[in-house]
Amino acid sequence: QVQLVVSGGGSVEAGGSLKLSCTASGLLISKFVMRWHRQVPGQELELVASISKSGNGIRIEDPVEGRFTISRDTSKDTVYLQMNNLTPEDAAVYFCEALEISYPQYNYWGQGTQVTVSS
């Protein structure tokens, strides 16, 4: 049974930092593209960052470029999202996804974790 367990959310003041973790069981993160998304109630899901199967391909989306980093520890099957210099616009529920990009594509999702940023 595959599980992605997300942890590390919480409340911070603007300018603060949080580090989210996504720990997988039942799969090897090195076999998947791992992605972080976020969603504000009433808005669409927004891709934040992704890391390739090899770990060499990293993409950080423009709204968080320079402030967020994605990394992984394959020995722990855990992916991290380090979030620095948080702003109220970063407040959202953050989700972890494991994506198989080869045909046929399929994915797994972790539960969301709330990030609240006060101004």
C-alpha cells in the first residue's frame, strides 16, 4: 500500500521559514517525479516545485523562485520543501505528489498540510 505522509506545516510570521516533508512508503521516490503543489480555497491547484527521478532535474515555479527549494533523501524516501521568506500569499494547503511520467501515467498524493503566514 502506497502512502505519502506530509508533515511540517504550521503558522509563521511573514519572513519566516518552514520545511515540509513528504515521506513515502510502498514506493521508491527515485522511481517517480516528486512534486509539491499548493491550493488556496476556491482556487486551482498550483504546482510549486518538482524534482526528477534522477534528482538532477529541479524546477521551482516563478512565484516561489529564490525562496523555496526542493530536495530529497532517497535513503529515507523523503522529499522536502524548504520555504524561506514566506509571505501571506504563500498561505495555502500544500500537497505532495509522486508522478510516474512514463506511459501509462499515474500518481499518488499525500494528504495536505496547512501553511499559514501572518503579516
